[in-house]
Amino acid sequence: MKKSMDDVEQLKQAFSGRPGVLGWDRFIHSSVLAPVVTVDGELHLLFQTRTKGIRQGGEISFPGGGFDPGKDEDLKATALRECTEEMGIPPEKVTVIGELDTLITSVGVTVSCYVGVLEDGALEAMAVNEDEVADWFTLPLSFFRETEPLIHHVRLMVEPHYDHPKKGRVTLLPSEALGLPKRYHKPWGGLTREVYLWDTPHGTLWGITAELVLELVRAMAQDAAT
């Protein structure tokens, strides 16, 4: 009986520090800063338009990027570093006031979003990295509170194989050879996911950035209601 109780106690210890997110160490982790700045007495969000020819070129986003264990103590440090590298705004000009819930994307990337208030004069002192940032602009938070985003959808599929233009059929999961049910011998899934968009004077704000803005607006609305 004692051996059984010891085994139970050992099993119990295995749950110490849990629950967490299963597979967290296999995700790609990224972080962005949602910069808040006062313009003409009103709170605005600062955005960038990515330089064409780079990843996500021409799109509107917050400053941010991937966690670098060689440079970043944590994901907040990632957001501040990327803001410095892309927008030329040093950490001492940013006061981080909060963090949104972590977004886990359908492609296995986590996005942490920190909300940071820029000190007066930060915009005038910016020196953007033109290799990454083609333009920047601000939009009042009231715009997003008063304007509902458009909502569209995408369809997500799991593909056990795909056709490569040079390699031909590439098999990732040999479903048939493994004896898996027939429904897994071809792409399966088909779940739909919402995609949010705002039409702004500076172009379409959509995707992850729009989802983060919406989360920020909802958080503000919940706080105002309590």
C-alpha cells in the first residue's frame, strides 16, 4: 500500500507548475509593441508600413519580431528591441503599461503584445530603419473604438502531402503506409478562422495586427464597464 501511495505522490509532483500550453517549446515566439502616443490631446496608436521586398512587405504592422535568446531577456525585451531597431525609439522613451493575451496563430507562431506609452517628443526624434520601414503613421484609438472591423474568413486544412513544382509529390505523413484511416490519406480539416480588417486612410490594416488592435479595444471596453 505504501508503494502505491508513493507512486501517487510521485505522479502528483509531475503536475507541479502545470497547466501551461502543451508544445510551447515547439512554437516560434514573437513579440510586438503597440506604441501609444498623444497627438493633439488624443491617444493614438503608432503603426509602420513595411518596406516592399521584405517579409510582409507593404503591410501595416506594429514594430516587432522574433524572440532572440542571444539578445532578449524576455519577450518584453524583444518588443522594445525591435521598436528600437525598426523605429529608432529607444526603450527609455517607452513606458510599458500592460500586455495583451498571447495570440497563438494557426501557423504555430505565438505573438505577445506589449502596450507602451511613448514620452513626449518621441515621434519627432524617431529615426526609422528604411530597410524595414517604408512609412509610419498614427491613428486615434477612438477610430478603432467607433469603427467595427470587417470580418472575413479563411479555411484551414491539414495536408499530409503536397505537390512541389520541382520535387513533385512531397509526403510529410505517410498516412496510408501507417495504416491510418482513409480520411487522413488526403487533406483534412476545413475549419474556418475569422480575419479582421479595417480600411484606414493609410491602407488596409488586417490579420494579426488587426486582431491585436481589436483585443486592445475590447480590453479597454471591459475595463470601462467594470
